[in-house]
Amino acid sequence: MTDDERAIRNLVDTWLGASQNGDYATVLSLMSDDVVFMVPGQEPFGKAAFAAAINSQPQVEIDAHSEIQELNVLGDWAFLRNRLDITIKPSGADAGAAVRRAGYTLTILRKEADGRWLLVRDANLMMAQT
């Protein structure tokens, strides 16, 4: 495994850990300012819309698992195909039924001048699980 592959795997682990800990500042730091997310049923959206969505949600508990299926580094660009399984459960006064989503993502990353890898495009194909 190359240093770049290790760094990208670390980015995925950091994203999931930060999400589980409610550390959304860290999650936002792992994406470029020009990031674009694509999810079923919505127009593509960027970092500002992502931030607004996570900051407006009620307090939740997140259990997330990732299995990278494919990771390719091509110079300062990389892509990964990932299988995610995420359960989100409202906590505190908003406690309610958990929602589980699972499926694949296709993510493009870019290596910045400072050597950090950042997420720049993400196509999320996860679907609700029963």
C-alpha cells in the first residue's frame, strides 16, 4: 500500500469517526470548497448545503461501517468505490426509530498542494434498508 492509499483510507476512517462523534467541523475539513455531492432524488449540492443540512439536523447517534471495494491513485487525483452501511438514530428528546441506509459510493479525491487529500466529488447510491 502506498502512502497516498494509506492517507485516503485514513481520510475515510476519520470521516466516519468524526460523523459518529458529531464532529462536523472535522467532516467539513475533509472536503474541498468546490465539492459536489450527488444523491438520488436531489439536485447536486455543495459544501454550504452539506454544512447547512448537518447543522440543522437534530442530535443523532451514528453507527457507520465502510468497506473500500476499489481505490486507485492517479497522480494528484484518486477515486474510490466504497460500500457503506450507516444507521442513524435520533438521540435525546428527539429519540425515535433508527434509519438504516446502505449501498455504494463513488468518490473522487484531489491531493492539495499541502499534501492533504480532500473529497471533491461524491456520488452516493445508498438506499434505505428495512
